[in-house]
Amino acid sequence: MAAQFQLIRGDILHFLADPGEDTAATAYEYIADGGLLLQDGHVKLCGAWRDVAAAAPEGTHCEDYCGKLIVPGFVDTHIHYPQTDVIASPGRGLLDWLDRYTFPAERHFSDADWATEVAEFFCEELLRNGTTTALVFGTVHAQSVDAFFSVASKRGLRMVAGKVMMDRHCPDYLRDTPQSSYDDSKRLIERWHGTDRLGYAITPRFAITSSEAQLEAAGTLAREYPSLSVHSHVAENPDEVNWVQELFPWSRSYLDVYDHYGLLRPHAVYAHCIYLDGGDRQRMADSGATAAFSPTSNLFLGSGLFNLREALDAGVHVGIASDVGGGTSFSMLRTLAAAYQVSHLNAYVLPALRAFYLSTLSGAVALGLDEKIGNFLPGKEADFIVLDPQATPLIARRMASAASLEERLFLWLTLGDDRAVAATHVMGKAQWRRP
């Protein structure tokens, strides 16, 4: 079959490394009136429009986004697709919220048809908000993961997901066993990991809901499949932290529980990480694990304020996470706005360039996908979004006086939401366009 070429024109921004607090110019590439030449859904060339257009075969179709900004698709490093229907449910705190809303909602995912319908809505909502890759919780039901992966595969999405492992301190209707969770996970890994653009994550819900035998089973899976992601929660809420200490009195800390079972390593992603001490942060940095910063969820549930500066200064890898449904928006722009505000309360002013890095290339690194997605280097898969500087009257008015790229990005970060996303492309093809 003959190669399929595409041209994309617009302003282009992508990252090569963390731009840091000083927004190092060598860490990113910004091209006013730039172009992408795509071949079979992959980046062949990224550069100035005149150079890219000259390199394209004659007659190559061009998508013209002049005046708009093209950036890699957002990577959400922690989200629960079964919680789509409990977003905006009030709770007195994490544990109360789980009991009152989340666990009853997850019961329905024993029904594969229900799981498929929710997965369809969930993926559409991600694309509408510019998220092209996510690390996704299923439920305890294996069919919830089958349904999600089936939907993601049909859309050609690069997604990572896993079945929840949960054998205690939860309703009977959501309880598995150490053996069944191992067997179900192994079957799902063999069926889906590496199929199309899909990856599997070993997914104990959190230490409270897994017995030591089940954490041993998770650790066995981690040893058997060393390339897989591990996905869980840690140190989100003071009551949760205290309960973990009661359940695992031998542990040095909550994080140490996971470390003990071999679940701390590169591509292991732990949501929240609010109540970690210096020793924990150093261990995370040394292990290569990622902290998934979930600011809207932490604010909504009153969990606490993640200290981004302390994590980054300690060398902890950080990704950005919506954490729907504790989180209050699928939009990574809204999530970045909350990340800026939470960081400011911790005496750190997060640069907009660094925020966009955290939500693109940094997320790809967290999932071990940076050789495939996250920027526009040649050979990368062409997942990208188009941001509109005229998205709303207020954004358009403020953009008129923006004097730098940093200021423009900060406006999208502060004032943007799904309306700012003009289009979302997956492997080059527009899977969502704003009407």
C-alpha cells in the first residue's frame, strides 16, 4: 500500500525536556507558522512551514490551522473511567465519598454493555478536552477492562489501563481474591498488552483495600511483567494514611508498603503523594516512580495540597492528573489552572511552559511511552491538539495584549477549558472537532 502523507500548518510547540523554572529555551521548540509532515500517522518532519511544505509530495492534503497553536495531545496520568457518573458528587472526604458514591457506581460495571457505553462516553469526553492518552482505572470486574480496551482499540487510542485488585474493606459485590485478581489480571495482560496501541497497568486500588496476600500477587505480576506500568494511590488523605499504618504496622510509611512488595519502579504511577516525607520522596526519585499530581480532586475532597516544588527538587518524576471523578473536570487546562493555584499556595509559581511540559512529554515519560508520543520528533505517533486563541471572547481579548509565548500559554491555562480545543488528532486523523 502506498504511503499516506498529510500536512498540518499552524504555530507549533513541543518539548524536548523539562524547561524548569527558568524555562530553558533548549528544552522546547516553538515555531511560528510551522508545519508537520505526517506519513502513515507518524511525524516525518517538523519545522518551518516553507521547509515542511517543500518536502511534501505533490498533492499532499493540508489541514490549515494558521493562527492556532498545535501541541502534542495531553497525557492524563491518573483517571477512573467508571467514576464518570459520580463526578460532582459531594462527600465529607475521600473514604466517605468512596462508600457513598464510588463503590455503588462501580457495581454496575459487572454489566459489559454498561461498561461499554460508559467507555464510549469517557473516550469522547477525553478527546473533546484534548487528552489523547490516559492511565485509566477500571473496576474489579475483568469485563470493565475488556470493554474499555475494546472501545479504545476501535478508536485507535494509545491508552493504558488495568483491573482493580481489591479483596478487603470494600462491599462484597466489589471484592475479588488474591488468586482471582492474579488470574484475571494475567488473562487481561495476555489479551491486551501490546495489542494495537494499548498497554496494561497492574492496579491494586490502594493498600487499604488489598490484603498482604493480594499485594504479594501484585508483586508477582510485576516481576513476571517487568515492562508493565503499576498504578495505585498513596498518601491522599490523613485518615487513609493513619489507617494504612494500623494495617501495616511493620512499614516505615505508606509508600514503603508498595516498595516492600516490589511495586515501586519506573512506570509505576502513584496518585496524590501529598503526605510523603523526605525519605519517601527520595525513594520515589531513586526508584523512577511517578507522582500523579491531582489538584482538582485534592481540592474537591479536601485532601490537602501536593507540594510540587518539593517533589521536583527531590528529583521525583511528576505527571498531571484529572482524577475524574474525584477531580472536577476532564479538561487538562482546568487541571493545570488548579495545579498553578495549589503550587502558588505552597510558595511556588509554576511557569506555564513547565505546566504544558508536565501535561505532555512528562506524562509520556511516566508511562514509558516517550519513544512513541509526547512531542513531534521524527517517527513519533502524530497525536496532537489544536488550541484556539479566539476560543472565547475573553480569551480573544486577553490574547490581543499577550506579549510572549509564556503569557499566551498562561492565558489558555487560566481561562481555557474544552472550548479552547479546536481539534484533536489521533495518528494524524481528526477524531474530534469543535462544531
